[in-house]
Amino acid sequence: GMEGSGWKETFKLFDKNHDGKIEFHEVRDVLVGLDYIPTEDDMKKIGRLPIDTAGFDRLMGEFSSNITDLEKKLESLNIKESAKKALKRSEFHDPYQFPFCQELEDNWEIILQEYEALNQSLFHPWPERNLFKQDGKKGEGWDVFGLYAFGKKHYRNSKLCPHTTSLVEKIPGMRTAAFSVLLPGARIVPHVGYYGYSEMVLRCHLGLKIPGDVSVCFLQVGSLRSGWQDGKCMVFDDTYCHSAHNLTDQTRVILLLDFSGGALPEGMTVPQGDPNTDQSAYLDHITSQYGYGVKDDEDDQTDVKKDEENSISQV
């Protein structure tokens, strides 16, 4: 094997901030950069991060399958190139490299008006209740009103927000679009996105009602903090560990969007349907109860049934 010395070089490549530790997303990137898709077991091991050089050595030694292929790839000359490709990720991105951000900002007041007109009873808590708390109470303080969830449209909700819907539908590779409400004193605890989904997208937040500056109301991504502003977009990469905090006594409201901006290294795909790497079944499961993908008039219903029959006959 390549114990010790070989991994140390690799470690240096992926320890981006040179603090002698590698974070979760950095190890995931090293593996993805090598076209090695971690298994669920691998992910559990990676979950014990951050790790130092010795820990990295052990982790690489423990990988369950393909380890010899991985070593061969590491030894090959282009490892550094493919690793660098995988590392084009960064916590925050300049929103103005994505033209739709300017268009959202130009129309932010219309989007806010559509939000203001909504009945609050149509909002639901973010489905993963373990991710947020308000005044110490788990599962309270984060509510959303979705137009799209992971590629599935919410037809009734979209009809209630026609301008916002038409704006988000123009965004390249838009997969998720929702009003996201963080109540006073609420926080979303540190977490990473969804494996096999988050690598493909970047997340944009458009500030709609921001109750305070970055000292009391902020998003933390990796070790960086950023505050929202009314009518301004912020773009970040949710494969990094991130959390959100509203320490004010008023509600924070944003429009949350996922769009295609993240990219896997060239030639790499995430195998669809492999439960270790593709979380689409899980994403379906957490959103199905809220009516995403369900058309609401009779003509539309027949289409849904046909689609279901088609998908069943393909299985």
C-alpha cells in the first residue's frame, strides 16, 4: 500500500485552509475528485471529522472497497489535476456571475408582495425537524412555503405566487424554490446538504425581510459568516457545513433557491438509484406529505396517473 507518505501529499492537497485538519466536505471532495464514490459506511467514517493527518491515514486505510484502484489513481500523474478540479468549490460565490441574481434583485419587491399576501397556515415546518430549534425547543422556528422541492413543482402554491414562479422557472437548473421563514430566536443547526444532490447545485438566498445585521442574523458556511440584506442575493455551496441564526425578536424571510451551478469533476456521474449515493428516494420521502408533484385539477390528474403507470412499467 501507500501508507504514510502517499496520503500525506494528498492530505496537503485537500487541507485547503492549511490548519492541519480536513473537514467533511474536503474529504468528500478528495474522493469525488478521484471518481471514487464513497459508500454509506465510508460516509459514516467521514462523519467523524474533522481529522488530522494521522486520522486521515487511518481513514484511507479503512476504506472498504476499491482501495487498490484508489491507490493506483493517486499514483497516476493526473491526480493533482483532478483533485484541483474537485476543489473549485468555495463557501460563498459572487452572485453576479449568475445573471438571474440581478433579475431577482430587480423584482424583489414583487416577490415580497406575493409573500406578504400568503396565508401563514399554508406554510409547513422544514420536514427534517432535527435540524432546527427555537429557544431550545427542537423542530420549531423554521417554516417554508415551497414552489418547487428537489425538482417537484407544488402546483397550488405556484398559482398563488405567479410572478415569483415565473421568475424562478427561468433560472437554469432550478430544482428547489421556497419562501423560508426563520422565527425570532430560531436557529438551523450545523448540517451539510444531501449527498448526490448538493454536489450538483448551488444555493441562492434572496433577502426579503431581514431584521438585523450580520452580528444578530446570519448564515455561517464553513468558518465564514455572511448577513442577508433586503433585496440582495447571496450564493453558497451547501456541501459545506452550514447553519443559520436569527438572534433578533423579529422574523427573517428569504426566498431560497437551488440551481445548477455546482458540478462534479468532468466525466463523473452519481449513479441513480444506488442508495449509498443517490438520496432522491429520501428527498421524495421528506417532501411527499406536503403535496409536491401533485397536480390539482382533473385533467392534470390523468397525466399524473399516466406518468405513474409509465414509471411502474419501466421498473
